[in-house]
Amino acid sequence: MVRRIDVTGTAGVRLAAWEFADPPKERGETDRAPGVLLLHGLMGRAAHWASTARWLAERHRAVALDQRGHGRSERPADGAFTREAYVADAAAAVEQLGLAPAVLIGHSMGALTAWQLAAERPDLVRAVVVCDMRASALGAASQREWEAWFRSWPVPFATLADVRRWFGEDDPRLERPSPARGEFFAEVMAERADGWRPVFSRRQMLRSRATWVHDAHWDSLARVRCPTLVVRGLDGELGRAEAQEMVRVLPRGRYAEVADAGHLVHYDQPDAWRAVLEPFLEGVLAE
């Protein structure tokens, strides 16, 4: 089962939320099941969480959100792509979907949105999972590197096989082939008259990224009072020392790492991802 639910974000932006499985049957009515909101990273979409959402649905009401500018959600040409807008959208989703107090599971930029919402609206959040997102500033050089990377994309792609090959094998940013990365990017392409192009605007993605790469986010992390699990892939973008410092700063932080995984932890190693996530969620439910 796949069900779309429309959500109204801040400034009236239309957002698409998705359930990828039937509601939990053993818990009776859907509104009695613990709520989970899944937040993808920059350039991602709700469908990237489909596998996770399906096993979560055994015990939770799990909903994945296409964030503004992503997936099937609106891409307002003159809209805000600020941290405040993303956090307000997530709050609106939790409230309108009746998920509160929700477990927020975020990957990369979505993880930052999750912990910032938990810091600002603790009444809406039961627990947080931070997947491979740094709290330190990445800096202006990082933004310039991304601008150059976007320019290097050979769009339009003739076929989806070309998408998978370029992002999974040929992309110069890759240190070694990654079929999971190729599949990840194939999910965010759409066929146009001249070939396959991203469903998002690369200009808007840079605008979104510019609002958080220049700043550190340790202060908001320290204000998260609910249980928080920090997960990193051993070959991801979040280093072990920084991840452990994040856990130290968090009042109720916990740490987990997934071997043989890069930045796309839940794509690279879905079984290992589930193995570190389930015990944490069981503990949250028991509290």
C-alpha cells in the first residue's frame, strides 16, 4: 500500500507525505500507534524511506515527508529555502498528521531539521534519530565544491541506466563504485522530452544548503532533551570523533555505527541499519 497525504507547510507551500504500508493492525486504530516522521536529506525524497517505513509500520504509524523543493512537494520559485522554513514544515507535518509526540528519523539535512525541531518544539517530539549529519560548519569551500559538482553532471541522461552508472561508478567524487548510490539518484530523476533530469532544481538545492553549511549547530543539538541516537556509516561524512562529541553534547545521546556503509547508510546496509535502529525504538516505546 502507498498512500499520499497532503500537508500545508509554512507560507502555504504544498507538501506531499507518504505512508508505504498498512497501519499497524495489532494496535487497533491508527491514531493509537506511535508516530514516526521520516525526513530525507538534500536532493532526496520520501520514497528513499520506503523500506524503512514498511518495517516500522509493524509497530508504528510511519510517514515520510517530501520536503519543500523535493519529490512531489511544491517547488516555489520565490519561496523560502531556509532552516526556519524546513523546521516549520516538519512541525506542520507532525501536527497535521496527528503524529505527536513523534519519533523523528532524519538523514543528512533531514537529521538537522529533526534535531532543530526537537530543540524548538519538544512538545512535538518523543525521540530523534540522526543519520550521518555533522553539527560542525562545513564552510564556504564546501559550497563551492558542490556548485562545481552540480555543473559536472552530464544532464540530460539518455537512460536510467546512465544515471545509475554515472552516480554509482563514474562520478569523480566517488572513491569506489557504489550501486546503492546509483539507485538512490535514479529515484530522483524524471523523464523529460530530452532525457532524464533531476526532479529538483539544483539552484534551489544550493540555496537550501547555503543556509546551514556556513554555521555550526552545536547549540541547538545541546537543547535536544529527548532520547537521541546518532548513527554514522564507517565510510560516511560524519567522522567518529565528531559523532561521539555530538553524543556527549546531547543530554540523552546514544551512538551507533554501521560497517561497510557510506553516507547513504539506510541504502547501503538496510539490514544493519534496522539492527541499530530497532533496539533504540524499542527502548523509546518502553519509556
